[in-house]
Amino acid sequence: MSREILIQTQKEERLVAIIEDGRVDDFYVEVDRYQSLLGNIYKGKVESILPSINAAFVNIGQGRNGFLYLTDAVNPLIEEELSGPRKFIDKIFKNNKAEAQISSKQKRSRGRRNKNPISLKVGQEILVQVVKDPFGEKGARLTTHLTLPGRFVVYMPCDPQTGISKKIESSEERQRLREVIKNFTFAKNGGFIIRTASLKQGKRELIRDAKFLYHIWVKIYKKAEQQKAPALIYEEGELTWKIVRDYLTDKVDKLIIDSEEEYQKIRKFVQTLIGREMVSKIQCYKGNTPLFDSKRISKELQSIYDTHVYCKSGAYIVINPTEGVTVVDVNSGKFKTKASPGDAAFMVNMEVVPEIARQLRLRDLGGIIVIDFIDMTKEDHKRKVLDALQKALVRDHAKTEVGSRISSLGLVEMTRARTGKTVESISFGKCPFCDGRGRVKIA
């Protein structure tokens, strides 16, 4: 199986396509007019607290206040007996013992939902990270559980827990990685999560990655001490850096980029933090034809903006995203078979399942998703279609949850984590004539 990463840079825009066996498997867009806040760390100021919805609104200097669930403001570091880092965190949260003392009766009245040990106050300065970009009229979603993702590990400076990715199933490998974690003694606070990419990686590579993240954290909290809220403390890397970090593995045959300047940056980054053996996979494209055109994927990428997606058999799916729900409708179209109607419906549903999972990735659709499969009468067929959908979603980097059953109407309910704008919303704006309704008036 061949796998390539193509990065095409244009004026004020960067496009990334992950190609698997000559077909686009994943797609990312970054434009200068829309700067994602995802992963950024801010020193913010609490503007208001609404106990009724168990949340606080935090000014991070971005026009609209960020939204912080009080349950996301739980910080285990406050309770730990740590030296330097503890004093810093205490200073940021301005937490004192008198404010933290709450009677047992008050604790019980709060219920299970509000488990926040930090006594937030209006005007208080707090260190937060963006976990979801602003969407519609909503501000950015925030958390105090800071995470710094690396190539092989994720560092959590405010959470002392450690863990290993569930996707690493081998008990021997998990035990080996637990032994490696014991060598992360340079980190005086926090915890680490071992990513799936660390599978079979050497001890040296994992320690180097963890040290790199810890040094970033040291710079972050030193800067936070000096800055006054609201202020940007740490900015997540640009798209090119994230792609190299998360996708350039042994399974990739080559990475091709059409910018000489970016090519040199990537080579330097890879050689320093990943290893010299990966540098040979990086190539600079210098042809006169745009990179995506030369690889004949421009037409395929254009189709991800279409509402109709056709399969080889003639069956097709219709994708209609709204602000709250995305609806995927499955249709038999020109599909032909001598099988019974029940078996034909099952065959169509099984064919479109991989394409549905692929389109969700390509378009980066999130939130609630309802899939209207063709009606099936046999329970065995329903179970196999549901299993196939869950299997197809395994390779998705976004978190997904699928309902446990297909309803009597053939509907499957699922969710996909929404962290930012969809690919379509980044590339297109609302029509000023029909106000986004997509209708043409008949004369």
C-alpha cells in the first residue's frame, strides 16, 4: 500500500492531501484569513460565572469571550505538594485555602456535575487552552487541562496521570512503554500519554520527544508569569508542522511540498526532532504545473464540496450539513443486481459505509450526524452494517461515537468531535442573494 503526503502552498492558503493507493484519504486546508485558535494557550481573565449552566466566560483577547465549563477547571496540580510549578499555578489561579474551604452540606448541594475545586471569581486570571474553535455565535471552548502534543507523547503539565494509547494492544509493548515512562524524571510536574505512533519506537526517541515538550512548558509558565491577562502565551504550530508531526511515519513513502522555503524548514525540523532517516522521504516539487494537478487529484478534491457522492456501482450518498446536525442519505441510484430487495439494500449499505467515513474525514464534519441507510429487515444485516461503520471510523483522528443500533427507520445516530470550521466553511462564504438557502427563483 503506497502512501504520500502532498503539500501545495498558494497565496494566503496551504492545502494538504494524504494519498493512499492513488486516492485522497484525508485533506486539510489552512487559510490566512481564518486563523484557528485550536491548541493555543492564553492567560485569560474571568468575566462572568453562570452557576446555572456550570460555566464561566473568560476573556482571552479574541473579541468573544471563551466558554469554560467549571468541570474543565479542575486542576489536580493545585492539590499536589509540588515546589516551583505549584507556586506558579497557585499564583495564576489566585487560589487560597480560605476560598477553597466549603462545607460538606454545600458540596452535596452542588451535585456530581460541579466538581470544581478551584474557587473562580470574576476578575481572576487563569491559564486556559482552546479545545474548540469559535463556531457561529459561540466563543472558543476552553479548558485548564493543558496538553502539549508531540510526535510520540502528549505532555499534560497540570495532570499527574500517565497512560498509554488504547490502540496499542500488545501487553508486552505496553509494559515496555511503562518502563520507558519511568525515565521521564526530568519532568518535575505533570504526566504523559504515550501516543499510538510510539509503537516499537526506541527509548531514546521517546525521551527526546518528552524533553522537548517539557522545555516548551517551562517557557510557557515563565512567559505567563510576566504577561498580564488577556494574553496569548503559546501558539500551536501551523498546519505544515502538525502534518509532519502526526503523519510522517514509516508507513509514508514520501512527502512532497512545492515551496523551497517550507521544504528547508521541514527538513530541519525532521532532522532535529524525528531523525535523519526520515529526511530522505522529503522532496521539493519544482514543476510548472500545480502540484495537485500534476498528481491528478484536483478534480477529486473539488468533489468534496458536492452534496452528491457517487460510488462505482451507481449508488450514491447525499450529504447535507446544517449548523446543528449533518444528514447523510443513502440511495441505491443506478445500482443493479439480481439479488432480492433485502439483500440489495444490504449490499448498497455495505458499499457506501467506507465512503461515508471517508467523506466525514475529508470534509471535517462534526457534531451530531444522522445516517439514513436503505431499510433492512434482517437483524444480521443491520449488525454487519453497524460493525462495518465502526470499523471504518477507527482510522479517523477525530473522536467518534456511534449509536448501538440501527432504528426501525434505518437511521444511525453518531457524533464526531468538532474542533473547528468544516473544510467547506473555510473555503466558501454565504451567498448574499439567497442567504445560504441555495435556491434559484423561477421567473
